[in-house]
Amino acid sequence: MNTAAVPRPAQSGTPRQPFVSFARGFAILTIVAFHFLQKVSLPPVLGLAVSLGGSGIFVYFFFSGYGLARSSASNWLTFWRKRFIKVLVPYYVALVLIFAVIRFVPIYSVDGLTEYLSHFLLYKMFFLWYTRNLGEHLWFVSTIVQFYLALPLLLRWQSRVRPGRFILGVFLTSLAYSSLIVWLGVDWQRIWFSFFLQYVWVYGLGMAVSRESWLAAWIARPWFIYVGLAALAGVVVILLARYFGSLSGLFNDYFMFLVYASALVLLYRLSCVWTPFQRFIRWVESFSYSLYLTHILVFDLYRYFLHGRALLVLDVLIIALLAVGVAIVFQKFTDRILQLPLFQTDAKAIPAGALIPENRPPSAAVGSRTS
């Protein structure tokens, strides 16, 4: 690809808004709750609320598009290197941890070297039988890498049309892709329904909101608008599920996002009054990616040692505490790794082809972790 021929990410010196940190922190909590509580017998109403928690993944795609539309990079090769280091290095550390654990505790079965490599080299995203092992949550890494690779094309598209047309375009793209895989009869397969085109609508929406600086105005709307929006979208979700059954799964994403986003804004407004709640959520956000990568490993290990006993709510609380502890340690460990000269993403810090610049002490080659 001619990297000079596509728009570069816009420069921005604006610090992350508190709502962004809150949203990401709350999203990871609901995703973890969704994964953990799926295995627990719950009352129907509570079960429905838990299922909504899985929609937190839309928040991650939304704010990935939101952030990258305003990120800065001198060229696309530098941009990709920076993003891949930030996402893939912790992912590879998590894989090493998982592979080390299953050498002693057989919670997963891996079919030889080819399957190991499918996770490290990410070609698992193209083979159904490789996506089912090591915890299906790792599909997110493959999808976000696809978005990074597609970003130049998305930015070119965005730069050539009005915001409304861009948003309509990405929504129609996702809708057409969903219709295609339903028609092909592969909508139940992870490699198809986790392909980036299924989620380009929410990623592109985040890009548009960022470029047009709509976020502050959107979260400042009167509270009753969000209550009404959540209620209306919730009714649509229920009707789709009732009349279309399993086929509604791909098409209710848009409405599930509306319900989730509306509740998220209301909770954020509440957290601005009750600040300890906001501080807690933003603290969780500080290690959210580590928690995402490791929480299923902790969950599956705990279940393994239950020897078939049914999970109780108390078990879930214990697992949650263990998962947070593991994530914090994992975060500190990967922070140290990302500070190594090999993974520095500041081109000025380390000349190309050298791990330690000439005429500098070794300690000068190690910088802080970049975002």
C-alpha cells in the first residue's frame, strides 16, 4: 500500500475525557460479569441484565475508532508498529502464560504446534477449529488488528464524504455483511460473525463522533432522552428475538448498543455526583486490557478445581477478586516488558537498527510506556 496516498490520523493534543475512561472501565466490568455469570443459574430478569453486559464490547470498538481518528503518527508504518506493540505484546504474554498453565493443568487441549502458531501468528481468525480454544474471548484481538489494518481506508472514506453519509455508509456495510453471512448459513461461526465488517458500524460511528467533536454534547442531553431511548431500543430487541429467534442475533447489535450506551451515560452522570463510584470504575479501566486477557484463564482454572460442582454466586465473587489480582500483576509485568528498548515506539528514542543508542548509558535507552 502506498502509505503516502491515504489520510493520516489527525493530530490531537486533547487529553482523554473522563467519560471515555469511565466507559471503558464500566464496559470491562460488564463483559467480565457476562462471562462469569453465564454459568450461574439466575432469575430471568437478572439473566437478561447480564446478557446485556456482553454489549460492552461495542464500547471498546466505539472508543477504538474514536481514539484512532484523533491519534497521531508520522507515517502508517510507525502507526501500525505502535499499535501492534501495544496490543500484541500483552496478548503474547497472555498466550505464554496460558500455554505454561496448561502444561500442568489440562484446562484446554491444544492440537500440536500448528494450533500454537495459529494464536501467535493470528491466522486462527481464518480457521473455525482454532478459535474455540484458549477462551473464545481472544477473538477481540484478531478483530482489532483487522481494524488497525483497515484504518487507512476508513479514514480516506471519512475524509471524502460528509459525516452523515459516512455513518450511513458504515451502517449499511455492516448490515450488508450480516445479511450475507446469514444467507450463506455461516452466521453462527466465530470467524464470520467476528470479522471486522460486522462491527465497522460502531467503529466508524466512533470515528465520526471524534472528528466532529460530538461526544460532549451527546452525553449532556437531558436524562429522560436516554431513558426513552433505552426503553424503545429494548422493545425492538425483544421483538426481534421473539419473531426472528436466533436470526435476530446479528441484527439487534445496533439496538443493544443503544440500550447499553444510554445506561452508560446515565451511570456516568450519577458517578459525577457520587465520585467514589467514578474513581473505582476509572481505576478498573487502568488495567482493563489485562483483565480482559486473563479473566477467562482464572475462571476456567477455578472451575477445573471445583471438579464439576455447580458455580454459586459466592464462587463468582471469589473468581472476580482473583481475576482483578491477576490482572493487576499482569499489567505491572507487561508494563515492564513494554519499557524495554526493543518495544519503544518513539522513533527519536532509539535509532533504527540499534537497541542502545551510541554514546548514551544503557539506562537512557529505556523510556516510559507510550499510549
